[in-house]
Amino acid sequence: MNKIKEQSLSWQSGMAKNITFIVTKDCQLACKYCYLVGKNEKERMSWEVAKQAVDYILDNEYDENFNYESVVWDFIGGEPFLEIELIDKICDYIKTEMFHRNHHWFDSYRFSFSTNGINYDSEKVQNFIKKNHSHLSIGITIDGTQKKHDMNRIWKSEGSEEKGSYVDVVRNIPLWLEQFPNAGTKVTISSADIPYIKESVLHLYSLGIHEVNINVVFEDVWNEGDDVLFENQLIQLADSIIENEYYKDFACSFFTENMGKPMDCVLENQNWCGAGKMLSIDAAGNFYPCTRFAQYSLRDKKAWIIGNVRYGIDKNKLRPFLTLDRCTQSTQECIDCEVAGGCAWCQGENYDVADTPTIYQRSTAICKMHKARVRANNYYWNKLYRKLELESHD
């Protein structure tokens, strides 16, 4: 089926070690659906903490936590590019140290960013990109049409009047796509903006973005009937993609061919995310199994700290994550679900909403939304294959 554009695989197919620096908890925006509930202007990473973290990681090259063929050095906030000078210094140090140590990551690394795109065109950011381009992955978040984007992605303000950020972001999309033609954007869906899904995905295609990675929020924000509206929007989107043959050049992650099937607890029992295999470091030098376990990501639970830059990783605190899989944290209803394939979860959200401080209680807030997506996904692929089959006989 070479007529269908496939979604890009993550670099090294997701097999690289992911190490995340939370360089700041500040951001220009106050997005309404943001899971970072504790953003602030005070907690910024120092050079000393960053250097200690890099030294600890590279000193332990063959430790089981870092003995991966490749590495993704990830930088987040808040908005990471607010700290571009620090990031530039960290990346220079990482490259120099990997070279001097003859570290096996020197030939296989990426620097990764997810940015709101507002200061993408600044001189310092552009100089950083030019210096590191061949080892960069940068995604700019734009939610779709101006109406949908500005519903949620608003400027931080002390006043009562909301100001959307669409105009400030979209002006940088051409430059971004010129530098990273195959880059994809990340779109988030919440209850209020469901009616704008179809037009938003098509709008992003019109901007020249060929890969739209899109998902619903994991938090329990869904209202009665949202799943029906969601399914209708996805069916309308499916019709537009197929009728206009966008599937040849564009991809949307809502339509994935192999999702929505029963799953076997023996053969298909992996954990959904990489919590515990990843490492996240904050401004205080604390280590986390994932950014979602840092305090600024949690509403109700205490941060799950697994070590720090001075003493390293406490493997006893990391141990519970090593046995996580689908069946150890799912209800029997989830295990027996006929459309379980592709149903996602966030380990940090599971922890935050659990009845006790456990990571073994899966949140099911998106259950109805997943089932609606499966129905629309089946509609999409059935219609697309019928079309392609008819064309093959012409």
C-alpha cells in the first residue's frame, strides 16, 4: 500500500534512552489543558546541577539504566527555549564529554524539544539550531485553526481578558518546516474543542504539516455525549481525507491501522509508556522515572523521586516500575476488552488519581473516547481500502 503515507517512526524506533532536563517551570502561556499544574517563574535549572547530571550519566555508561545503544537528550519546561543559553551550554558539554570519553553515544544521539514556537525565530534559538541541526528533533505545538488553538493555548496574564497565541506561533511554522520538513506537530483534544477536530487537522495540512500527532487528554474532563461528538468529528475527518486523497501525503495519528483489537496478556503485555525506563531531572537535581512524577505535574500525590545528581539513582525506588505491564494495572474489564489494542494511558496520571500512592491502578477516564476512536478508525480503513480496491480494478 505505497499509496498511503505511513506515520513516521520515532528515532531509533523508541529504543533509545530518554533523558529529560526540566530546565524551567516557566512558560509564556497558560494552556487550559496543561497537565503541568505547578508552573512557576522561580524554578530554573542551574549550570551546576545540569553538569552534575551529565557527569553522573556519562560516568555510568555501562550501568543497566544507561546501557542503551542510543540516547535522546530531551529538554522541556514550561517552555524550554526560554532557557536557550543554558541548553546551548549543556549540549556543548554533552558533545565534548561524549567525545573525550569515547562514549558509544557520541555517534548516536539526538537533542529533542517540544516547544510552543513563540520564540523559535529568535537569534539565539536559530544559532543553536544551525549548530546542532543534524542531531535535532523539534516539534512545535499548534492546535489547529485559530479558533481551536486560541480556546486553550492562551497567553499567561494577570488580567481577566484572554489572549490566544495562534498568530504568534503560526508565523514561525514556515521557518520550522523549511528547517525540518518532516517534522510533526502535537495536538491536544479536550471536551470544549471536540467540534473543531476535523477543520483543525485539515488546517494543519494546509499549513504544510504532513504529520499530525493528536490525542485526547488523559485527565477525567469528559462530559456525557463527548464520545458521540468525537466519533462524528473523526468520521467527517475520515471522509475528507479519503475524498481529497490526503492520505497519500499526510498522516493523522487518530487513524492507525492495527488498533482496536483484543489483546493477549501473554503475548501483548507491555506497559504503554516508558516510565521507569526514562530519566527526568529537575532544577533541584532530583531524578524522576518520568516528568509526570515531578511535583509540578501532580495535582494530588507527592512527587516520586528516585534519586538525585549527588547520590545517583536509588534502584529500590525505581523497582516498582520494572514490573509494570498492561495486566498488572488494568481492571478485568480492560483486560477482556475487545478493542483494547491502542488504548493508551499515562503512568503519572494513573498514579495521581489512584486511591492509594500506587502506580498499579490504571485510570479509565478515556475509555469511552477510545471506543469512539476505534469505531471511527474502523470506518476510515474500511472506506479507504474499498476505494483503493476499486481503483486497482480500473
